[in-house]
Amino acid sequence: MSRRLIVPLLGIAMTVMTACSEEEPPTATAVPTVSPTPTATLSPQTTALPTVTLQAKAGEQFTFRLDSNRTTGYSWRLARPPDERLVTLVGSIYEPPATPLIGAGGREAWTFKAVAKGRTAIMLEYVRPFEPNSPPARVQTLDVVIE
């Protein structure tokens, strides 16, 4: 085969393999943020559960990181916000992957602040925003107990 034919065929083969590869379901972790007060953390053993419980103190911020692959069209959305008297959303950002590989997934970081004592739930759904009638690929609930 000539070199002119091999290079395009390799490119097509790589594209097909990438498109046909099965995406692993996203995982979630809650990690501390940099702040002057202690922050809440989750154990790695609990992150595979659909509902994760986190304890925080009023005034603390905590960040919930979820695997996310924007190249698939999926992203996390806040399906059920917390009781804002207890927890407020500080913000969310997409953290791109460390690798430059095409199709590599990153993470979405959702930061919240515990405001007052109590208990509330935060529900996030992994959806394709352009497919409003499709069910979410994953649902992650964070049960927050504020002391």
C-alpha cells in the first residue's frame, strides 16, 4: 500500500475505535477546598454510592468533584438544589483533563458553603442538555449534615 493510503486509513481506524469505545460511568468525590477553616471530606470508599453523606460545620466550604466528559455532550446539572437556608452554591467549574488526548474526560467541581445547622440534600444529574426528554445517565445525591 502506498503511504498516501495508509495515513488516512489509520486516522479513520483511530476515529472509529474512539467513537466505539464504551465510556466508563462518571465517579464522584468530595474534596476539601483551600480556606482558613477546616473543610469536609469524603472517604474514597463512599464515592461509588448514588448517595453520599457529608458532614460539615456552619461556615465551611466543600467541593464535590464529579467525573465529566464534555466530548460526549454530557454535563452535570443541579437537579435539586439544597435548602438555601442551610447550604448555598458558591459556583461550579469544569476542570479539563490533565492529558491532551482527544476524548479524555475531566471533572466538574461544585463548591458549596454550609450556612447553618441542619440537614439537606443536593441532587446532580449527568445529562445531555440538548436531549431534554432523555433520562440522566447518572444521578448523584449528596446528603449534607451541618453541625
